[in-house]
Amino acid sequence: MSGLRPHGRTTSPDGRAWEIYAYRARVTPERGRFHSFRRLFAPRAREWTIEASSWAPYPITKRWTTARELRGQVLASVEGQLARGEEPMPRNARQLL
């Protein structure tokens, strides 16, 4: 995530610190590799990726995609659900595995 600053930070009730990022990206599979992906930043990408990351005591990353118009709602929803200790499941977003 070099060069990107988090759009939000929160701490869950169990003490885990979370950083929430939002960026436009297009993910395409590389030729000849099944599980390897190359991320190309596309200035005209229609979907935004929302990513919540925590590193201690072990790393966890969760990702969703949403439309440009709904980005703020999804960011607020993820931040609020993490702060309450809930498993984030924002409306108007599709979870990436």
C-alpha cells in the first residue's frame, strides 16, 4: 500500500487497530499463473476498492468493491462495524475473497 494513506482508522473492542483504505484499481490475472495477480491502477476505473487492514497480533485484510457514488457510505459502514466489534458486511458493496 505504498503511497496511500488510510481514509480512516479505528480500534475494535478487542484492541485491534484497523486502517481503512479506498482506491481505484483494476486487478487482472497474469498469464500462466493461476493465483498470481497484477494490480494496475486505472484512473478511469468505475469501481472503488475498500480495504480494511490490521497487522497485530496477526495480519487480517478484508476487501470490498463499490460504485464511486457509494464509496463514502461503505467507508463509514466498515469503520462503524469494526469499531463496534462486528464482522463488516456493508450494504452496496461486494466482498472480494
